[in-house]
Amino acid sequence: MTRLHKVPVIVGLFGLLACAVLLELAVNFGWVMEIIVPRPTDTVLSFPSLQEDMDLVGNFFVTLGMTAAATALALLIGLPFGYFLYRREAYGVAYEGWLAAAFSTPIVLLYPLFLVIFGRNHMTLIVMGCIPGAIPIAIQTRQGLLGVSKTLLNVGRSFNVSERDMFRKIMLPSAVPTIFTGIRIGVMYTLVNIVAIEYLIDFGGLGRIVSQMYDNFSIPETYAAIVAVILVSTFFYWGFGRVEKWLRPV
Amino acid sequence: MSKTLKTIAIAAAGVAVLSAPSFAADKVRLVNSTKVVFETEHPYTGLEEGIFKKHNLDVSVIHGSGGAASLQAVITGSQDVVWGNGVLGVVSAYAKGAPVRILGSNIRGVQDLYWYVKPESPIKSFKDLNGKQMAYSRPGSTTDLAARFIAEAQNIKPKFVSVGGPSGSRTQLMSGQVDSGWSVYPLNKNLLREGKIRIIGTGKEASGLNGVTIRVIAANVNWLNKNRDVAKRLMTAFKESVDMTYSNTKRLETYAKRWKLNFEDVKDAAKDTPQSIATILPIAGLDKINEIALANKKIKKLLTAAQLKELVHPMGNKP
């Protein structure tokens, strides 16, 4: 890690620590009710009991696994569909508005329907997580490919490169930042939906722990489970950042 | 009129206007823990029959959606009183230092809950659920508790399945995903009337819970300490409201109309949920609730006798 990269990381962590200290003081001085927001130290100290009572680590991997599966499915659907919408302009113009409208729909509210179709199992979580993830991926894939510079394409043509190389060496690297913006948005919506459904139907994963701890008024444990959800989110954000860098090193 | 008299008249009018708020009814912000269920109707009776007004109370009612959210509204002070909150939730919150106190009982026992199957199901009673799926809403909920007490009373070992609320339960039963569903009167009684479901038993068979206060009326303790007199009047008004809901058929019609229920499904509400279990006093079986709370990990250690005493302010009176 270069110095240029180290400094923002240190500043970011310092900011987080400062917020935690301020919150600790706010609770200690009674400005914030302890029963609503716990001390950060209490949240940290509750991890062992949460692990013992609710298998936090196991459920962390359940949510991580569900999100990974739903994201993989979203990529499998979103990337080719976005490419199709780019290649067939008429379809792209026709469907992009519909996709944007579908993206703003609270699909999570349809969970009873999905329960009937797929049953009360992991498939419901994966499918319901995949839908809001695939939409931004498809939209951003199309936008990314549409946004490739004409100059770059003309340079490629002047070198007489094949269609395949044109896509692989010019279009894809150029579109990667936009496509990955869609992937990052998609994976976040996938995670939010999966945790929300786990919460709603009390099935597997971190959402179920948040629900149970909240119902028990175990506030530090509730926040500890939320921190675990943030860790899942951070993992995917970091992971896709690495993949993006690999695909477009410059 | 002389200038002096005019001045006195204006001053008197001013004093009258300024002192008007002191005669205004006392405001109470009530959160009804859920909706549609029959026990949640009583605050509406108080509101619509002028009972609150008679006691010089200006009560506003909002709904929660069950679970911890309604109680949380009272704990934060955004609402003053919660009607019909699960007692385990209140005990759990109190044990963790939440500013909440119990003022009265909302219902004792769980006989308003019932379990059902599809008509063609071979399951005829709770006994037949041995080894089969028995539905409940969420872990640690009243239905979870009731299901476990029924299993214990019937000496059966069903597979307990969390299915969510009555509508989620109905969907999963009707689509064949679970062997039994749960509901609360009068929800899903239309399916019963139409012969689409069959009841296999009620919460009355959770004999260990009969007579034990399951849902309560609770208040924010800071509000309570500042408004002791208001709380007492509120509880008296609640008592009168419960009496009126049970004695006046018109109230059942209003209840059915409010929630767009068929009157046929609510006309037996007083039998399904008899008044004997819905009276505001006594607040019964708290020792047992204390033990259940510990067994269900709602609290880390049993509340002491002093804590239990501090928790309950019957009818708004000091313990």
C-alpha cells in the first residue's frame, strides 16, 4: 500500500474511532438513551455472548453466502442482459425506463408471494436478493458500453482489430468503471434485501439475529449483529474493488 | 360604559382566554400494539363513546405492528402508553433499564389464539401434531410460548415452525408448505365459515398459561410520575371502555366496519375472547412470567420481588 493510499485509510479509521468515542461519551452523559443506542464498548463486549447464544460467525457466513449466491445470479442475468440492451438499441430504449421503475419498487414487500413460489428456504432469499441486484447491473452495463469513447473505437478500427478484441481490449476496459458502479449498487441492494427478508421471516443469517435481539431488547447484541452486516457489506465492496482493479489495472 | 368598567371587562376577557388551556383535556398519546385483534378495540370504544372525554382526557391513538416497536415508542417517550404489549417484552425491557411500568392487564391466557389445518388434513387435534409442523409467528413471541405450552400439556413433540403473522401463516398452510397454521380471533374466521380451514385447537389448551397475564397496558415511567392523576383517570376510562365493548352490540358492528370484517366473523368475539380474561385487573402470574422470561433468554437473571413490585403500578397507582 502506497503512502497515498495509507493516509486516507488512517484518516477514515480515525474518523470512525472519533465517532465511537463521541457516542460513548453521549451515552455516559445520558444525552442518548442506553436502551436505544448502546455504548460502542458494550457492543464490542457483546460479541462473545452473541457468538455463544446465536452462532454469530456461522450466521455471518450464511448471510455472506446468500449474498454471494444472489450476486452471482444477478451478474449472470444483469451483465448479458445489459449487453443485449446495448446491442439492440430499440430494446435498450424501450426497457431502460421500465428497469429503472422496477428498481425503485420495494420488491421486499412481495415476500409472501415468493414464499409461496419457492417455499420458506434459502432459494427465496437468493431470488429476492438477486432481482434488485440484477437491475442496476443491467442498466449500468448498457450505460458503460454506450459511453465508450468514439475516438477509442475509431483507433481500434484503424488498427483493424477483430470484433472480439475490440470488445475485450477497448470496450470492456473503458466500460468497467461504470459497470462496477452498477455491480456495487447491485450488491448493496442484494444484501439489504436478503437481511430484510431474514428479519421479516426469521429465517437464517444475520437478519434473524437482529430481529430476535431487538425483540428481546438486547440492544448491544442488536448493534453487534448490525456491525456484522456492515462487515459483509465491506467485504463485498472491497472484493469488487479488487476485481475492478484486476480488470482495469490503470 | 365608563372607561374603568371597559378596562375591567377587557381584563376579565383576557384572563378568561389565558386561563382556558387549564381547562383543556389532558393529552395522552396511546400506541395500540397491533390492529384488528378484538382486544385492540377497547381504546376506540373509549374514543368514540366519549368515555375519555368524560374523564377529561384527549387521547390520540396510533397503531404498532406487534413485536418490540410499539414498546420502543413508549420507551423513547414518543408515546405515553402502550395498549396490549406482550408482557415478556415489557419484563425484558424493564430488566435492561428501560423506563417502563405496567399499569394493567390486557389479556390473561392465550385462548384467543387458534391453530388450524386444511379440511382434508388427517390432523384432527393437537395430539396429531406429534412429529408434524406446528406453526408460530416468531421466536420468543406469544404464539411461540403458547405452542410450547400446548405441546407440553398435550405431551407431544411437534416441529415448531416460525411462519410470521396470521396472513403469512395462512399463505404457507394453504400452499402446503406447513402442516398447521396459527391465527387469532377473528382473523381468518371467514375461511372457517367458508369451510376452507378446520380448527384443531385453541390456546386454552396451553393450560400452563391460563390465568397468566400475557399482554399488558404499560406506560413510560417518566410520563407516569408526572401524570399520575391522568394515568389513574385513563385506566378508569379503559375499564369502562372494556365494559362497554362487551355489553354493546353496536360496538361489534363498529369494530367489523372499522376493519372491513364480516359481522358474521365478529359476532362471537365475546365468546372467543371472554371478558373474564380481558379485565384490566388482576395482573396475574408475574412470577411465572419471570421464570418464562429467564427460560426464553429474555432476561439474564430473575427479577427480584422488589423489582417485580416496582414494575407494576396497578390502575396507575403507586406500587
